[in-house]
Amino acid sequence: MDTERPSPRYSDIDVWDPSDIIDAMIEGQFAAVAAVRAARPALERAVLAMESRLRQGGRLVYVGAGTSGRLAVQDGAELIPTFSWPADRLLLLIAGGHSALLQSVEGAEDEVEQAARLVRQHGIGKDDVLLAVAASGTTPFTLSCLREARRRRALTIGIANNRGTPLLDEADHAIWLDTGAEPIAGSTRMKAGTAQRITLNVLSSLVMILLGRVYDGLMVDLQAVNQKLVRRSENILRRLTGASSEQVHAALQQANGSVKLAVLLLNGCDAKNAAAILDRAGGQLRAALASIGKTGPDTGDLREADHVEAPGICEELAQR
């Protein structure tokens, strides 16, 4: 396998000048970016398939072992605060369990039966999307999860750094990241890990955009779980509505911290009708705003006329 193969390019790296080692490692990071770029068509196909399942209420499942598992868990965990992805629609399965997030768990990646059992235990099935990540493309735990999930008709996406491996051959959508040999042979936390991290980031971010959790380049579905994110929510609302700080603060409180609902409140809807309109729009803020005659962000002051006309429109739409 390419990720395990010693490369003549780095054969005497241990006697190089430190500045040359740094250059070689940075060069490897550029190679990782190029590998993801080359996989662009496969990435797009995978995301479109993911969107279809997730729009129907399916769960997003991340699977991996070792470095790949930790990268997968990290990407999945960030979806909750960034996009308010429901915790009950996210599964993070790493060989060795939570302990493996902080240290190596000996033999965990070989637990084939445990992997299949976890898939059955969590009832992973036809509505769900499983992202399986393994640099080698052969990790027994990860491969077993993918096989059992596919047997149960889940959508499976395999991400690996070696061509022609079982994880890629057996996945519904295969994403091959051609990063080649590592500067330190077999250390896939380097080029391979960077390419995996970029790939996961692109997949999850794009599918969240398609699902309407981003509007005007802003995180309108974020969870304001700390003061920094509260300030970010308020800044987003000011940008999208032109409302004053006092108006924004009041709307966020009334909307229980939901930026999307607060936008509709600041455009003249009441809380009940705003929720109904947003639900009817499938959570898409752009579609919800269009339905009440708003076509984009208003960076000026809120206009009194908007508040005269909007309540009637909102009530009428909510009752349809």
C-alpha cells in the first residue's frame, strides 16, 4: 500500500537539516490538498446522495479507527454547535470507544464482531448515511461497520488513501485520496490525515449548506452555547436585518436563540407564524423570507412599512 511504502524521496530524512525537513512536510500538505482536489467529482456525487437521505430525516454516522477515527469524530462533533445538527441524528463510532479519542486502544481496530454489533445496536438502516474513513482502506473495524450498514441498506461512503481497497470497492460512494507515501513511512497522521480532514470538512459543510443551514454565507443555525456565539448570533441578525442591538437582543430571546426565527420576527412575523412558515419552507431561511416578500438581506434600518404589511402576510402563509 502506498501509505505504508517507504519513499526514496525521504529515505535519509533523519539526517536532513531541520529546515529541509520542514519544507518536505509542508510540501506533503500541499500534496494532500491536491489529492482532495482530484477527488472533487466523487465528493460531489457523495454529497448529493447524502442530501437526499438526510433530507428525509436520516442520521449521519461517522466510523473510523485510530487517527482516521479521531478525525471523523472531530468533524461530526462540530456539526452540533456550528449547524445545530440534532444530536439524535448523529452517531460517532470509533474503534475502542471514547478511550480511543485520547490514546491508542490496543487491538480495537481488529474488533470485527464488535463493529457489526454496534451497527445493529444503533439500528443503522436505509434512512442513514455512514461515512467510513481509513487510510489503508482495509481496517477491519471500519470495514465491518461499512459492510453491516450496507447490508442494512444504509448509504455508505468510503474514504481511503489506497486505491483498489475493500473500503472503496464495497462502498456505495468511494472517495480515493491519492496522497502516496508519507515522509515517515506509514505515519498516516501526516499527508493522509490532512486529506481526510479536508474531505470530511468539505462533505459535511456542503451537505449542511444544501440542507439550508447556511444563509448568505452565515451560520444561521448555530447554537449560541457561549458568549462568543451569542455575539455572533447578534452580529448575524444585525447584518441580515439592519435591526438595532436592542431589537436583535429582544428577538433572539423571543426566538429562544434561533437566528432563523429571529430573522422572521424582525421582519414582522410573530413567533407562532414564524415557526410555521420556516417549517413549511423545510428550514430554508431563503425560501421562508421569499414567501413573505423578502428577497435578501436588508442592511439598512428596519422600515416601518415592513411591520405594517408583514403580520398579515405571515398569518396568511402560516394558515395555508
